[in-house]
Amino acid sequence: MGKYLKVVGVLSAILLLGFSAASAADVVQLTLATGGTAGTYYPLGGAIGQIISQKTGVVNITAQATGASVENMNLLAAGDVDLALVQNDIADYAWNGTEFFKKPIKNFRAIARLYPEHIQVVTYADSPINSIADFKGRKISVGAPGSGNEANARQIFEVYGVTYKDIQPFFLSYAETADHFKDRMIDAFQFTTGAPNSAIQDICSLIKIKFIEIKGEKREELMKKYPFFAKEVIKAGTYQGQTEDVETVAVQAILVVREDLPEDVVYNVTKGLFENLNEIRQAHYKANDTTLERATEAITVPFHPGAIKYYKEAGIWKE
């Protein structure tokens, strides 16, 4: 009898929270593809999964370490995971079969934007470079070969009339870029990453730098051509010696899901995410950039009906 009362109590609590009731046998087991254990995706994904699971009582989300965005899209395509954290531009490439994907991937849908991955363009404080257009004839690190960072560099340079034929491109990781920059082996670099970035912080402790802004007509042109970019600001004080806001753009870290997951399951995941943001923010600081108001921003792939249902209830969905 005591066990029965306990189960009834749990189910009543779930109903009071506004989520669908479920017995332990009915709890849906889901796997969330994240990223490497040293990055942001894995701990953030773990926090999201754990808190949604605890608060809804109708899903159990397990975070899985992976190689991040591109691998996550391929895992979704193969049906090996149910949810994934990916950059919105990588999701766009997958949907359209461009860049890293020879064939379109169509068996996924979006749930929400989570936080920005800023485009951070850096040169020396005493450099004559004041615009990406000034990169011509210079040694520029554009990111690791075949990376999302490198794809963003090509897209942004294009708007400024710069191609790899105009510069000497260096295909380097973040750590390699920092070493080259400190040794003055390159003139500038472009990172796609959350701010602050540890490699840039390391550079700032040794060298005075300046950021090259992306703003005005060129920014508008870039966002029109590549709608997965959104306006962002690197706030003053993000880095040592940075006294002013830096206007730029960003791609977004987003949460996506298998298309064939039931509407009520994805509804509960979406509801669980946005109605427990305070606890998720306490678990990982990046969730401070996650807001209901920006949940659908800069996402160029279709949304899952379960997410749409929640956004309509919340009054933010625009047809």
C-alpha cells in the first residue's frame, strides 16, 4: 500500500507541474549527443539532460560524449542518438547537403537556440588591419582544415571581397593559432567560439590586441546571404584590455531532435528546458544566454511539432 501511495504521489506531483504523467515503465529513454569532455557541449548537455529528466519525470536523457556538431548530425542521420547539440550553421549544411555533407540529412528537426558562438576576429593592437577587407596580402589563420570555423571564415571573407587567393591562409587549431600569433607568424585570425575563449585570454595576458568588428552594411549582407548568422556583441571586459563592446555576428549552438520522436515527448523536453532555466543556469554558465524570447532565432531548419506546440502556448511562435 505504501508503494502505491508513493507512486500516486509522484504522478500527482508531475501533473501539478504541468507535464504528462508517466509510470516508471513509460519513461522515455533518450540519448543526447554533445561534444568532447573538455568542451562546452558535454557538461552543458549533461546539465540539460539531468534537469529535464528530474523535473518532467517523463523522459530520461543521457548525455553522450562525441566529436561535436558534424559527428552529431551523422549520428542523428543513422538513428544512433535522439537529440544533439550542434551549431546552427552545421545543421543548415546537413539539411541542404553542403559543406561537410555530400547528401542532405532530413530526419531531424530543431527544438531551440541555446547560446551564441561568436565570430571573433583578432589582430595586433598596432596592426594597420582595421577591416577584414585589409586582410589582402596578409597571413591569416582561418581554423583547422574542414572545420566549421574554416567554413565561416570563407563565408565572411567573401562578403568583404576577400578569397584565399588574396591572403596566405593558415589552417590551424585554436591552440596552434595562439602559438603562431604570439610568435608573430600570422597577422590575424578568426575564431568561431563562445566568448571568452581560453586561447584568446592566453594571448591577451601577453600581447595587446584589437578586435575587427563585423557591422553595418556588410553584416546585413552577410546575414541575408547566410541566415544562420545573427547580430551579437562581445561585451566590454570580456577580455583583458577590452574596454569597449565589439560588434560582430555569431552562429548559434542549438538543440535538435530526431524527426520521428512523438510530439508529446518533444513538447515535454521543450517545456522542461524553458521552465527550468534557472536551475540549468546554476549548473552551467552558458545557459545564461538561453532565453525563451530568442529560442527560435537564426534557425534555418524546420522545427519539431512538439517544440512548436510549446512555443505557441508561450506566445512566441510566429507563423
